[in-house]
Amino acid sequence: MKGILFFLIFLYPAVYCAGQEMKFEYHEIARFGQRMGQTALVDVNNNGNLDWVFGMSGNMFWYQFIPPAEWQLREIGRGARTDVGGCPLDVTGNGWIDFVVGDSWYENTGDPENEGFILHRKNMLRTAHDVIAVDIDGDGIKDIVQMSDNRDHPVLAWYRIPEDHTLNWDYTKIGPGIHGGIDPKGYGDLNGNGHVDIVRGDAWFENVDGKGQKWNQHDVLIPPGGSRPDIYGLCLKTWVIDMNNNGLPDIVQAECDTDNGRVFWWENVNNGESFVFHPISADSTGQDFHSLVLADFNNNGYMDILSGGGPLTQGTHKLFIWENVAGDGSVWKEHLILEGKRIHEAKAADIDGDGDIDIITKPWRGDLHFWLENKLID
């Protein structure tokens, strides 16, 4: 009997009760850089460990994670031009992660610990605040979607990567651009017709023909009291997910590049014909929520939400996790995880391989990279 009891405890080490506080241990990685974006938490060198990728105006770097606690700074390459947008993608299909950044992409040679990546400059959007990878035309190959709020040419567009990936990547316009709103996961089949649609912060774009050649704009994502644009114009972080488990994809958003952002979700009603607004954070926070992560931080099977204070935050910077108590987005418990550290473009995954979700981030203004170890499983 004792043996059976021990087995059960070992098999279920992460029993969590709603209301229990979440605990994270702070670890400094290093101090390096300034005005950084293009973040990713991905296995750069195919050794089974997640590494931390970031850039500075398109000059790209990565911290190689060497368990249990070492981070080695390495360079990806220099010369690309972008805003904060960038994303990992195996462009060549050879099993190694490359990086798409603004007007260029960096090719992983297969020896990233010793060689820089190869820069391929294309006719892509230079001022790309948002860059995501998703299959727009249904051919089974991921495409690139970018958004730029360039003063002379604000545009939301997608690029089909040619079979010869060294050729130029010509874009198809989806609609007008705003400062930001499609990152990190602003896509999904919102109307149930089998086509991938795009969410642009305050609107969603219907992929009418499923090939990305015809788009209808639906301006239905305006929160109560209106949106809160600041000096850069309207900007949000967006994640499409079925929050209430009814089979329809909903939309989670965090207001960023503003000094009083909110986090909320939109309930999809009647296959995208309308959306119902549901608050998650307080209405007044003083935070610039320039991060959005959905993950199960307490291992109870429900998707929780993370965001934290970015560069326009008023007062103390704060990092929050909102616990999805009921599992359907109807009840949220706010957990204040960290205070006094600037948060920008945070990511989350099981960094240390112990079975729970950790957090990694850095500032916009400043040079401190750090990660927060989830202590759910010790």
C-alpha cells in the first residue's frame, strides 16, 4: 500500500488548488543590448534545449541555454532592418530554425554555435512592428504576415515564400496597417469556413477565397470606452484561441504602447458576426502591456494569461498572470508575479525541462535579460 501511495504522489506532483499563489524564482541571464525586440524562445542549435533569441533593429543575437544555469551569448547576424517584429521559421525546410526580420531573413547554416547566419535581404516591409508565420493560402507551407505603420505606406500584408527561397518575396496586401496588433498569434478561422483569417488589433480580416487574394475587413473589436492609442497610434498584442471551449475561436488582447493598458478577451458570437467584450485585468492599470503569453502556468489544463509593464508604464513595472479559474474565461484570479523589472516581448515555455512553464523577458529601454523559474514542480 505504501508503494502504491508513493507511486501516485510521484505520478501527480503538480496538484494545484485554485487560489494558491504562483511562485517563480528570479534568475539574471546577463546585461547586454538596448532597444531590443524580435524575441523567441526556440531551439536554435537542435540540441533539445530552448534558447533565447532577440534583436536590436534587425541585428540578431541568441543566448544559448546550457543546463542547468549557464547562458552563452552568440551572434546570429547583422544588417537587417525592422521595428520590433521578427519570428522563427524553418524557411529552407532543412530542419534548422531560421529568422525572418523586417526586410530580411537569416539562414541557419546548421552550425549556429560557430557560424553566423546568412543574411538574405528581400523586398519586405522595413518598419515591421509585427511579423508572424502562418499558412494563409492552405498549401501546407507557412507564409509570412507583416504589419507596418510606415507614415507613407501603412500596410498589413502577407508573403508566399517561393520554392527558390533566395528569390524576392512579393507581398499581397490584406488591408491597412496600424502600429501593431497581429502578434504573437493573431490568426485563426474566425467564421468556421476553413480559411485562416487575420486579426489586426481593432478589426479582423476575412480570408474570403482561402487563398489570401481577397479580404473583407470587419471593424468590430472596439472595447467599451474606445481603444487607447498613444504616441505611436493603436497597438495591441493579440492571441486567437477558443477561450470558452465552445468550438469557436475567440480573441485575447493586451493594450500596449499606451500608459494605461488593459487585458481582455472577445467572445466570438455567430462565427465572427459579432464579439462580446470580457475584461480580464483592471480597467486602470498604469501598465504598458507590451507582452502577451497564453500558457498553463499551474498545470491544471486551463490556459492562463501573462502580461507585464513595458516602456510607457507609469510608476512601478509589474508582471501579472491571470489565472483562468473556471477554465472557460468566466473567472480570473490576478497573480502579481514580479515588481520593479521592465517587461517587453516576454515568452514562456518549459526552459529547465521540469514539466512546468517558465518565463523569459528583457526590457525595451535597458539591458537586463532574466528568466523566472516556475516553482510549481520542485
